[in-house]
Amino acid sequence: MELRKRKAKDKMIESIFKNKKQVICDNCGEGFECDSWEEAQEEMKSQGWKTKKLNGEWVNYCKECAEEK
């Protein structure tokens, strides 16, 4: 998996290329790529990412940002 830095305003999980998903922290913009949505969810869990509903929208934080929140 390749780490990418994206703008925090970008979507947290978005489709890229044909069958790739890109996961992005809603706070710092750090992220990674996966082959499927399921793989993205598994990798987020193994890396300590947290998902919360904030003002009616789901937001996702990498481990470092989740510890700050």
C-alpha cells in the first residue's frame, strides 16, 4: 500500500483508477490506497483509524489524529 498526502477536504474513501480505493484522513490528509472497500476497512482497523459521525456526516481519522480528538 502506498501512502499519500491529500487535502483534508477530500473524501475519506474514494474510488481511483478502475478498482482502487484511496483512504484519506479527514483531519490531516494522510492516507493510503487499497484494492477494495473491504480491504480499506480492514486496513483502517489494523492501523487504528477511528470513524465517527459528526454533524450528520461520517468522518475518519488516522491513529495519530484519532488520539488528538
